Amino acid sequence: MFTTNVTGRPTLRAESGIWTARTAVTLGLVSGLVGAHLIYGDLATQQHYQQLATAGGHSQAQAAGQASASNAIDWSALKLQNGDIAAWVRVNGTSIDYPVVMPTKAESEFYLAHDFWRHDSPAGCPFLDVRCAADDPHAIVYGHHMGASKAMFSELYDGYREESFAQLGTLVWSTPQSGSLTLEPLCALTVDSSFKTVQRFVFDGTEDLHKWLSDLSDQASTRVSDAATLIQGATKAVSLVTCSSVVPGRQQRTIVVFVGQETGASQDNAVLAGLPPSGLPNEA
């Protein structure tokens, strides 16, 4: 699980925090081993998420192999349920099929303990790092590791292991503005909370983006054999982050990185050059 405290810029909480920073940037997490209802997940909430995916048509569209699953998502209906809706994430070969919210700075910790419908829930809801937006070149999404269940991002906790990474399918990233994009798994890492490399959201063109992805891949515990080829064609990256362990207080984090190329957009136009992350206002 995660907590974060953002007041202008990320700051460190004593017991946890997402990407937290003053002079050092860290990722603090608390694992899901805090009572049986956390280990096995919030079953009622999980059922609600499954119903939401079915009602929205997203799951059926993906199962049918439709290229533009975003067209099957009723974004207006989702927005009526929660105005913080920013994207939908699905990882084929897993149970991950969830709405992704963009928390406000004032409610940066809210979705750690509240579901998509803003009800109390230990499962929370997958949410974006406040320093990025869903359509930025790189988006980081946080999701709980719920122990023995498959809820939230639990199936990714050991994604840094070669055998687990090999089982991951493509990620489908859908947003109201850009539609759906299929991204390939690039690499996975297990890192200490002080790991900084993944925390990039602004790039000076595609060459800078590709260099960053290459550096990240070089540090990975496992990667695809054609990583260099995937990187050269990439204009978009999505990193999914969760706890590596169910044991409370452990500092290891699992990051699984997916990359893809946005259809119909030149690579130069697809990358923000020299602009601040749209998920966070300019700092003084």
C-alpha cells in the first residue's frame, strides 16, 4: 500500500509515502499484510470493479481484439461516477482491468484507502503520480499489493522475476483524449525506495526519451530480448508500481515498464520537450 503527502512538491512521511522528495527522492510503501481482509482483498470492491469493466464494455472489446477499445468505454458515465477518472488500464494475461484516477494535490492520499466510487476501501484505486498526466510521454500508476489475492496490482509483485515477467501480456492504456494504445512489456525492476531513474516525466525529444528507457532497461532485473528495438519505436511509456513483498516495512518495490508508439503521431510531436509535467503546477 502507499501513502503520499504532496504540498507543492513531494515530501517524506515517517512511515510511508509514494515518490517522496526533498534532497532525496524515495518510494515508500507499506505491504498488504495487515489483516486477513487485506491479504485476500476487498472482495466486494473487487466485484464492483469487475462489474464496472463489464458494464463499460472495455473487457469485451479487448476480448474481441478490437483495436480501439477506448471507443467502447463510456467516459461520460465514468466521469459522472467520479470526475477524477483519467484512464483505464488493462494488462492481458492478468486480472488487472481497472479505472485509473488522477488525484488532486489536496487529496493526494485519498485513493490509498478509497475506491473509484470514493467509498472507504483497503483496496483503493489505481492512481497516477501527481507529477504526470495520463497522456504524458511517461505515466506512473500505483496500485496495491493485496497479498494472496489477485486484486489491484498483486499479480505484478514478482514481475521482476524472469518467469513471472514472461507471463505478462500487453498493456492497453485508454484515455478520453487519446483513445487506446497497446504497449509491450519492456522490462521490470525490483528497486530500493531511493530509486530515482524511473521518475522522469519531461523529455527533450524522442532521443532523450529513448536514452532514458535504455538506461532504465540496463538497470532492470529482466527485460525482453528485443528491448532495443522496442525502445527505438517508443513514444509512450507506462510504469506500474507496487510492493515487492507482503511483509510490512520492506523497502523493495516492483516496477513493470511497458512501451508503445502512438498511432498517427510523429515521434517528435508525441514527446513533451521542455514542458513541466501537466499533472503538477509550476513550482516557484
